[in-house]
Amino acid sequence: MKALNKIRYAFLVCTLMVLVTLAGCNSADRSAEPPQSSHQGSEQEGAKKTPLNVEVFNLGERSMFAVSSVLVTGTADAILIDTQFSAADARQLVDKIKASGKRLKAIYISHGDPDYYFGLDSVHAAFPEAKVFATPQTIAHIQATKDAKLKLWAPQLGQDAPKQILIPEPMQGDQLVLEGQELRIIGMDGPTPDRTFVWIPSSRTVAGGISVMGAQHVWMADTQTPQSHMEWLAVLDRIKSMDPKVVVPGHFLPGASLDVRSVTFTADYIRAFDEETVKAKDSAALIAAMKQRYPGLGGEGSLELSAKVAKGEMEWK
């Protein structure tokens, strides 16, 4: 009997040892599994979402400056980038937003020149619940120049001049969020945070703002130094590096490419303008040289004023 008890005891001990070993192995297996971080989860969740839709509003030759506004929409809500120059154009933009059936949640002003924000009071009157944002540097630009710009343009705009200049709120961070998907404000960390562009990852779209032009002479009067042109070219290189499928130029005329070709066009134009500025004896020679390089290109008024500024024949602030 004692021998039998010893055998039973030994069997029990061995069984317990096997169970303990198996439990340890299972625990080790679980600890070796890769953790599911919250970031991984959000990426997987984002991949399932429908890309944000992008609609471009640009009246081309029917508008004084052929400036672009971009309406980014989700299933129910929308964000608007830039608000046109004249009240008449802004009212047409309002009609487009209303026709979308979306609720306008926010407006982003990408630059402090009046063609980007003079229409803001008309748009905001139609959508008073929408928050209006810009970078602190763009806000400073608007505040420093708005009175002079209004004095300059009000006589030409007449009843289509803004009734009041609305000042945006400063951005908190570098992105806006629409239905859980981000719109990144690019350039806040660079040397020209008053000249930003917007990157929409879900549709691989760039709203190029002031930095990108299409099918027209590039406005050069605001950038009057070699350093400013180098910084501009760096922004264009940054856009290219993001490999966008769609690029919306801040200004464009019919025939413009809404892709990276407009980025290349703008960069080539900047370099050509710099080369010809050095060689030209005056603005007339510079204008002639640029027309020869770009025959038939629209927006000659921009070229004429830019050439006068570049050759010191006119002051522009």
C-alpha cells in the first residue's frame, strides 16, 4: 500500500509540474504578441473612412483675380479654404456651399492678401456658426495692411467691397479636423508661415494657396528679394515631396493643370523671372522677355506690375 501511495504521489507531482510549465509557456506567448497601440487603431479606422471630397471654386476670367476657394466636404460637414475677393464672387461661393447640403463648420484663410479674405464677411454672414481661422502671421499681415488695401480697392469694387473686415482666430496647432479626418496646415514651421498650403491626406490633395499658380503669369510683386524666392522654391519642393494626386493653384486660368505640373510651372516661372530681371534694363524689357518665354499666357497685368516693382520703377507693399 505504501508503495502504491508513493506512485500516486509521484504521478500527482509530475502532473502539476507539466501544468505549471504549460501555463508559463502560454503566458510567454501572450507577452510576445505585438501590442495594438491606439495609433495603429486610429490608422486602421482612418483607412476604412471614405476620403474627404474636394470641390474647387474659381471663376477664372469672370473674376478680377481668378482666385481659388476650396470646399472640403465629408458626409455631413464641410470646411472652406479662402473666401474670394469681391462680395459678388463670395455670394456665388455661398450658393455653391448651400447647394452641397453640408454644414460649414470652419473657414481657413491661407494668406493675408485681400483676394483671400475680402469675401469673408459675405460668407460668414451666410454661415455665422462657422469658426474662422488663420495662422498668427497671416492675422498680423491682415491687421497691418487691411486699411490700406480697403482704401485702394474699395473705389474699384464699389458695392462689392467688404462691409467690414473680419479678423480670423489664430490656429491652435497645425491641423483642422473634419469628421475625424485631418486637414494639415503646412508651412507654419517654416520661414513663411503667412504663406501656407493645406494638405488633405485622405484624398492626397494640396490646396496650394499663394504659392502655386496655374496657366497665368505669376504674381511676383510681393516677393522682392532673392531670399524670398529661395524660400518660395523650397515650399514648392515640399509640395512635390508629398506626392499629391491633386494640386489646386491659389490662382489659375482655364487650361491650368490641377496637379503637380502647376507646381513645376510656378517654380520654372520664378527662375525665369529672376534670370530675365538681371538681364533687362527696365520693366519694358523684362515684360517683353517674359512674354517671349511664355507666349499667350494670361494675367499680363500681374506681369506688368511685377516687372515695374522688380526694376525699381514702382513701390509695392
